[in-house]
Amino acid sequence: MRSLYSLVLWLAQPLLRRKLARRSVQEPGYGVAVEERFGHYTTPALEAQEQEVVIWVHAVSLGETRTAALLIQRLRERVPGMRLLLTHGTATGRAEGAALLQAGDVQVWQPWDTPGAVQRFLTHFKPRLGILIETEVWPNLIALSQHNGVPLVLANARMSEKSRRQSARLAWLSRPAMAALTAVWAQTEADADRLRQLGARVQGVFGNLKFDATPDADKRATGRAWRQGLAVPVAVFASSREGEELAWLQALKTAATSHTSKPFRPLDQSQSAQVATDLIASEVQWLVVPRHPQRFDAVAALVEQQGFTVSRRSQWKNGPPATDPAHTIWLGDSLGEMPLYYGLAEVALLGGSFEPLGGQNLIEAAACGCPVVMGPHTFNFAQAAELAEAAGAAKRVADLPAAVVAARELLDHPPAQSTMAEAALALSRANRGALEKTVQAVVALLGQQGVHRL
């Protein structure tokens, strides 16, 4: 059956080339080194010298690359002579990963999952060990790594119930791939259980590596300094996704033109657009940071179509300009500045959670001490969302109109906002430790191969 799968992917190669050509128009990174995706390299083969070891880390996109950065840094400390082979699937991931490279390291695209491309990749680079970050399970990549004697592990592994059901429908393909992994280290017991149902050999439940990340202190301090100079509080719609921005903007427009302060109270799950008419957006400066940079211009156009003025971060000089918050939306059109945005804001709406997309990462917001308002769809980060809600660091609401209400109420009651901010920081501190467990497991595997480590 894997042969049939391989044939389908081989026939799909012209479609992939066309897709990359189209995407490269807006994101030039997709037009870089396209032949690498098919196992053809201009980069010299990696021939590890004595006392050197090639460790391959695959981080498909931006979020996974930031997670991988933690692991890579610690592995360099523990594995003398480590050379990094870093692969990605997206342009944002590759751009972020470039900063992780040192002399002797190599960065290329993940090979398209055909036997030929994967075998050329493994033959050319000869990794000693491969680490897949979070969810990247590719049947030929795993099978051929096993055939070539390359241990392949899935680190920081997660598996939503939706993904488990989808994989179960393709059990003829997914089960052999899962079973061929050398080890799987899951984020949670629920993830581990779902992965085991698919045939994976789960050897540890380590927690989420993202809790071990330390937000950039300088960026966070800059955001907080900017916050001090503002006349109104800032709320950020963080990592927003397509379809969510329009509903959010409409919720802001629906808000009434006057506001009477009311006692703080827990939000009722049934709150929706009708409740929003009691509140206004004009006393809050709203900032939106789209999840995907290729959508910055589209979101800016959408904001203007809805009757607002846009102030773009890329055009700021020494901080945000003075604007009329009733009519101006700030657009965070930059990469790598989420700590700055969370430092600037006093509450965050969690993108991806108001449509059935699974939610984005709220752990970074917690580490920055920024309270979170999230929607009903958080299956990609289920445990983190549940922990945050239980700790009082996040509130869950039914929809975006209710989220606007929740943010408004929280900003109207600074003691409640401060309590949530402190709970967020405590949550972040309490859930660290996955990084050290993962590093120990990696070096143990290397030790089984006779690789010296500290």
C-alpha cells in the first residue's frame, strides 16, 4: 500500500512545482532552492569528521522552528562536535531557522515524500539521528530512515482527536509509519494515548517544550515601555486566522457608542453579539497580528474596508504613533516580535480558536504575563488551554463578539487583569522541564550508538 501512496506523490510532483511557483509570487522564499525538495542538492554532502555527529532536526514551520531552537541550543551543549542538519517545509520556518545555523551546519528543504527524494536526502547528508518536531509523520521518510539505520524520533509529539480519527481512516499507511519510529515523546497523557492507538511506541510523556521558552526580555521590555506612554489600554488579537478578522472587526463596529462601567463578573458562555452593544471599542486600542505574514496586506485592506484606519508596525519609528483608538487599528506586520506585542498589550485574544482551526499557541502569552481570551476551538493546544483556564490565566468564550466583551471588561477592572497576569506567569513557571527530559532522551539514544556526550 505504501507503493501506491508513493506513486500518487510521484505523480503529484508537477502540481507541487506549480503550487510553489504560485506561492513564491507573494512569498519569494518558496522559490528558493526548489530542487532540494526533490532530493537534488548543490550543498556539499555532509561527511562528519572524527568526533563529529550529524543530528537532523525537522521543524516544518515557524512555530516548530522556534520550539526546535530550544532543543538545538541545549543539544550543542551536551553533544560535542554536533553538526546540525535542519529541514523545513515552509518559507517562514526556513527564514527563522537560518539564525540557528553555525559553521558546518546545513539547512535545506524537507524532501518530498517519494522514495527517490528521501533516499537521495539520506545518502547525501548521512544523519546519525533524526528528530521530528510535534506532528510530522511521513511514511516514506520514516520507512527509509529505518532502512538506512537512522533512528527517527517524534519529539514534543501531539495528536488531537480529530487528527487521530483522520489517521485511523488511513491506518494502512499511518500505523506502519508510527510503528517504525524509534521513539515518541508526547506532550500529554492524552496525546500519548491517541498516538499509541495508532501504533506508536510512546516512551515518555515529557510535557510541552514551549513552556521552556524564555520570551525575548528586551522586546518585552520595549512593549511595556511603550504601554506606559499610552492614554488607553491595548488589546491584541494574536495570531489571527483568515475568517476571524472580519468577525472581530464587525464585533467592534457593533459595539455601542457609550459605555457605563459595571462590576466585574465571570462571563456567561451564551454571551454574543447582543451583549457587545453594552460596550464600546473606542476606549481600547486594538492591535491585530495575523498568524501568516503573507496575509499582512490582505488584513490591512480588510481593516480599511470595514471603515478603520490602519497603523502598521513596519512604519513605526520610536513606538506607536498617537492615534484615535475609535477609528484606528494597529497592525503587527512583523516577524519575531510577539514578546513586544504581548508586552504592549494587557489582554490577548487567541487566534485560531474562534474558527474550527485548533487554536494557536497561548504559552508565549502566558510567559509574557498577558491574560488570554480564547474561543471554543483549542484542540491543537488542548492541555495548555485547559491548564490556563484552570489556573485563571485564560477565559473561554463562545465567539468573537463575546471575546470583545471579555477583553473590555477585563481592561475596565485592573485588579482582575493583574490577577490573571500573575496567574499566567505562574502557569508558565510551573510547567517547565520538558526540554531537559527531551535532551536526556536524545543523548541516551546517541549513547546507544557510541556517540560521546556530556
